[in-house]
Amino acid sequence: MKNVYNSTVLKYARSMVIYRMNIISNIVSEMILLFVQASIWQTLFKQGKHLGTTLSEAMTYMVIATVFLKSLQVFPGQSISKSVYNGDIELEFYKPISLVLFYTSQEIGKSIFQFVLTGIPMFIISILFFGVLPPKDTVYFFFFLLTSFLGFIILILFDCILGYSAFWVMNNWYIPRIESALIILFGGSTIPLWFYPQWLLKVCNILPFRYMTFDVINIYLGRVSIGAIFNILLMQLFWIVLLLFFERLIWMRAKKKITIQGG
């Protein structure tokens, strides 16, 4: 069974290589975005608005959030919702595999493509132009990788829950936009939570999004203690368990209410 998922990952990673112009356009567009963001940060720091951090930390945060975490994001729920609307989901249910793992494997394949062919070149360019800081030490780098992995699981589960809305809603085209807005606002994927007002920070603290991006990068920068890192890990595990419970519950109900639209 594992071979099915592994081959799916490789299949979709290879298929994406065909679209070479997309690779070039993605690199160019993302680098333009990085340069715009870098110009904004440089302007803010020239005006003396440090807010408890340094320009190097802000630049490093920007690069990791845009290049590393963004290029490795996976959205299996969006793929599932598309299958519901085009009717493919009915046939998928007859396959002797887990549909969630199957679509997750597809998304992982795409993410591998994005990271290797666009993320790595962008990271190298960013090091040359923006002076990206290295991780604090090997221990912090290990926890950065660990929390990154757990953050991706949180994202996958949350995306699946939203994607299952396709079983009840005739058109959920707006769901990915809402999801993206939630991650950007409450996860600090564009603006670090360092700069948030207290009332908004309190809202972020009770939601899972900061554990996908902000806390992960904070660990890379060494801005949190080892004790705080374990608290972050506990909160990530808490959200994984909670989201997994709701994801399984909604998935079981969705399978009982299959309405094929467009197939």
C-alpha cells in the first residue's frame, strides 16, 4: 500500500517538471514579491521602527516564510473538493486506498517539485541579496524541522476539513481564499506576530495558524527558549489530535452524503 502513495508522490513531482515556463514564472514572480517585501522592511527600519527585532531577523523571517514554508505547503482538501465537483470522487471511493492519503501524496509530489525547482534557487538568491541568518545552532535547527513537519500536518488536516465542505456546498470556490486569508492574518506568514497589537495577538494564540508558520520560524531564529519550544510542540500535538478528530468525523459523514455535482 505504501508503494501506491510513494509512486503517486513521484508521479506528480515528475509531471510538474514538464511545465518549465511555470517554473521560471514562479521564480520571477516570487522574487519580485520578496524584493518588494525587503524594500518595505528596509524602509521601516530606516525610520527607526525596530519593534524589538533586527533587520536581519525580519529579512530571514520573510525568506523562510516565502521560500521554505510556502513552497512546501500541501492542500489535499482542495483536490478532494475538485474531485467532488467533476464527479471523479465516485470512482475514487472504489479504490482500495485511503483517498485522503492518496490526495495528500499528490500534493506532496507537487510540493517536492516546487521546493526543489523553485524554492532552492530562490533561497540561494535570497542568501546573496538579503543576508539570510543561519539557525541559532543544530539543536534549534532540529526543532525547526520537527515543528515544520508538525505544522504541515496541522495545515493538511485543516485544509481537508475545509475541502469536505464540497460535499454539502454547491460551490466552495471561496473556501481556499478564506483559508489563505486566515493563514496570512493569524499565522503571520506575511507579517510576523511581533508587530501585532495585543488584542489581535490574543486571537492568534487561541487558533492553530501560528503553529504552522510564526512559531516555526521563531524557533529557527532562536527567539524562544528550549522550554518554550516544548510548549509549542505540545500545542501542535494538541491541534493535530483535535483537528484529526474533526477531520475523521466530517469525512465519515461526507461519505454518507455523496452528491456528485458536474460528473
